[in-house]
Amino acid sequence: MESKMENPVKVLNLSKSFNGQNVVRDISFDITKGEVFGLIGPNGAGKTTIIRMLLDIIRPDSGEIRILNDRLSEETKNLIGYLPEERGLYKKLTVFETLKYLGALKEIDAKERAGVLLEKMGMIEQKGKKISELSKGMQQKIQIIAAIIHDPEFIILDEPFSGLDPVNMKLVKDLIMELGKEGKTILISTHMMDQVERMCNRIFMIHKGEGVLYGKIDEIKSRYGKNTVLLEFEGELKNIPGVKKINNSGNYAELILEPGTDSQVLLKYLAEIIRVNKFEVSAPSLNEIFIQVVEGT
């Protein structure tokens, strides 16, 4: 059983077209046991098609998918948990009724596990409320619990942070990381690159149906060199010599340097026009790499 779980998810040379248009072209990746893996790409890139093929909702034109060393038998499908981007909860049922019902569909008694997960997500006091009475963020947390109520081995989470405030985002992130430590294999698809960078060791990026980035985030970032300065400052930034782009957020900024820019010369220049509280030369953020890849193709 252990060897079976070394690489629980394997995708090999997968392709899919609709009405003669290639939506996914010859993509391959694997996900290891206990890994939180990021599937990223712009809207319309092919992420949803990949997820639907992993779930056997649609079949690929060519290529192979193996999950838990199996080609998606009904038994294996019951070991997959899925959080769809669209909500699909029963509005008139209470939270607890919903989770018990979804557990019953998987032929398990979910009472105990539902209680544990509701406690972890800070939702135990809402267990008697109807789904329709919950806020958007609360519904999202219940939908996440619903996706893992049957204790699946492979978990697919499509935009898990949608509608969540920072506190609840941390709760969800902590739960996902805990599941990974338990040996669950997790695929996250999201547009929140900062969360991907914090949570995932490896990613696969698809753009226009083709794989454009695949591997460890640190290694991907190193390919782009240290052409970025992380800056904390007081004052006003504009028209800085040697800086190609400024991603500004209040008193924090990410400066993308032009080729050949000397960081020490830049620091000296900045110190003359603003108060510099932090100046760190770094590889670009995953978000900046994402933008560069999309805009460059």
C-alpha cells in the first residue's frame, strides 16, 4: 500500500479539445503523498477542464490519469474530495443535516467527524442553522468541510479562499496544511498567488491550454534571477531610474529592476528621495512571475 501512495496522482500527456479547439494540450504532472500542490493559470487557461478530467466528469481525448494507482474506478472516486468553485449546498437543511446527509451518500456516519471539523473551523455554534442563514464566508467553510467529510485521500480545492476574511482564510489554510501533514494529497486551484507561494512546494501553471511552468516554486523563482527589490518606505515613489515596474501597496512596494540595474546605486538614490525602512533584493514574487508569463505569451 505504501508504494501505491508514493505518487498518488499522475497525469501523463493529457489532451482535450471541444469543437475542434484544443483546450488542454499534452500536459503531464504528478502529485506526491502529503503534498499541497498548486494548479494555477489565468481564466480560460484550462484549469477547470483538468479538474473535470481528474474527477472523470469528462474524458480526455488522449493521455492517462492515475489516481491512487488506479484509472478512476468507482472505488477510487469515493476516495476523492472535491470543493467546486460554485456553491452546491442545500439551502433549507441545517449545517449538521447537510454534513450527515453528505456523509450518508458516501455510506459513512459523519456525526463525529462533522463535529470535529466544525470545531476546527469555528462553526460548531452554527450547526443548527440553515445554510440559507449563513454568510458567504460561513457557507464556504461548510462547503470545504463537506468536501472532506468522508476523509478522502485525494482532495481537490477550487478557489478555497473565496469569500473569506483574513481570520477565516487562516483557519482554512491551517486545516489544509494539517491535512497535508496527515498524508492527504491536495490540489489547490486559485488565483491568490500569495497563498500558493505560502502553502505549496510545487506548482503547475497552464496558459492557453499548455503547461508553461512546472516544478518547485523556489527553483522557478531562481530562474528569473534576483531582479526584484522588496521595499518598505515612507514618501512617494515615481519615475525611478533603473526600475521597470512598481507594484505599490501603501508603504510597501515590489520594484522590478531593468537589466543591469545596480541595487546599491538604486538604494543610494532612494535614500535621497524617501525614507527607506527595508530594502531587500529578491527573486520576483510568484504573482509577478504569473503576470510576466501571461503578458509575455
